[in-house]
Amino acid sequence: MSDATATAVAESPQHGGATPPAKGGRWRGDLGESITRNLGLLGVLALLIIIGAVTQPDLYGDSSWVWSNVLSILQLASVVGVVTVGMTFVIIGGGIDLSAGAIVALAGVWATTVATQSYGAAGMIFTAIIVGTIVGLVNGVLISYGRLVPFIATLAMLVAARGLAAQISGKQTQVSANTFINGIAANKFLGIPILVYIFAGVVIVGWVLLNRTTFGRRTVAVGGNPEAARLAGINVKWHSLLLYALSGLCCGIAAIMLTAQANSAQAAMGNLYELDAIAAAIIGGTLLSGGRGTIIGSVLGVIIFATITNLFAINGLPVEIQNMVKGGIIVAAVLIQQFRFKSVTQFFARNKVTTT
């Protein structure tokens, strides 16, 4: 069947999908809902900025410090943000990836071995991306063709990848001697850190892939209703495999970025990045059950968490309280998803049925 047919079948109420968007404007249906949600996230960011200005008026009164702080927040969000883009695709497709942080560690350690560094910056970047992608493919094979539950498969990969990273590095920190790689985090272009450009590039590619390609439409269809997607002619197993490979690719990119920041790599790097990425996607509106989510929402989620971290740092508050606040935000986001209508379209549909 055609992609249009696949999308129509996946969204059909008879197949358990979402109700088709109502006619009469961009603000109705799931599109308008995502716009409203993203505006709400921007409101949360504005509130955090106001809190910062109230608690630290001297700092926020200095325009040069404010600009520098904005760049620091974006740089802080960049590595987790890249991982989150890949994680968003996986969750929209109906999966989960608990091994993301471990893949970052394995890719970073493998890219900074003496043998790999002898091939220069290109060899290190190539190695990190290939290792991340291959590990993601292994996850996809285990889940799609081995029929393992994503939670179990990726949890096993988390343990295995951390162990392999420790074995390769000998439980030691491997120093990056490549000036080009180290300069990725240290250098700026037009006053903006290179890491932020990489983050923005991945976000743009991810947005286009999700919203303007067949791959994106199939991802939503597979996550919304796998059986309907299969009946529409989509190879669900193969597509799910590609989603995990994409997540691994993003982890490989993040490994180079994190290595550049620390000028080194070790088996413990990227710790809990998978949880940060999942949390950012959730508060950005991505459904844990799959079938819906936006790249922009996930990015805003990452930036909100980075802003909270920054806010706690400038106020000298302990990390423990910061983690409790983040936990509360995650719980609130899940509760909102749990007790809300599936879409604005269904809300209008139900009201129409009631009033006629």
C-alpha cells in the first residue's frame, strides 16, 4: 500500500489509531495540541528565568552575563539533547532504550583507544558513530527479530556495554590527545560554541526526518498501532530495527561531544543519560505508549532540565534537591498524559456527540 494509505489506516479509529484532525484550522487536532503544549513549555522556561532574576538580581542585571549564561545552558543541554533526539524516535515508535548512556560510554572509550587515535580525528569520529550505530542495531535485532521486550533487551545492553567499555579501557580514563576533537568543545563560531551548532544540526535533521519524510510517518504509524501499520504494508520489524540504529547513531555523536568536553573518555561517562533523555521526551509531550511526540517538545524538555540545573548551581543549592525537583516534574508530566484526552480532536468529537 502507499504511505498515504498506511497513515490513514494507522490513524483510523477502527484500528485503534487517533481520530483524523478536524477541518477548519491549524489550531485544531494534534497539531494545535502540540503547539499549545510547546507554548506551555516556553512558559515554564520563562518562569524559571523569572525565578533566577528574583533570586540573583545582580547577575541577571548584567546583560553580558545573561548571554554567557544562555550559551552555558545550551552547551550543557547539547550532549543530552542529541541523545534525546534519538530517544524520541524510539519512544514514538513504541519502544524504549535504557542503554543510551552505556552506548555513549562504549563509543567514547572505543574512539579514544591508542589504536583509534592513531587514525586522527576522522578515525575517532567514524569509530564512535559506527560503534554507536552497530550497538543500536544489536538492540533492534534482539527486539524486532529476537522478540525480546525492549525494556529487557536494552537493560541487558546497558550492563553489557558498560562492561565492555570497562574491559577496553582497563577501568582507566583514556585521554584524548587529538586537538581537533578537543577543540570541538573549546572553540566557538560567531561567539556560539561548536557543540551548540552540532546540537542544532541534529535537531534540524531529526525534525525533518520525523515531519517531512516517509520514515517519520511510518514511525508514528508503527508506534500508534503496529498491527494496523503491518496491514498497511509497513515492515514493522525492520522499521523498529532502524529506530534503534538511529538512537545508537545519536549516541555515537554524543560520545564525541562528551569526549571533547572532558578531553577524555571512561566507562562511567554518560551515566544516567538515558533517564535524562526519556524524561526530557516525556515532558516534551512524547507518549510512553508510542504514536505521538515532537522533536521541538523534546528539545524544550532538555533545555528546561538544563535551566533547572543552571538555576540550582548559581543559587548554590544541593544536587539532591535538584533531583527531587526533576523527579516531581517527570511525575507531573506522566500524570498529565495519563488523565488527559488523547487529542483535542477527540475532545471536540465527544462534545459534538453529546450536544447533538
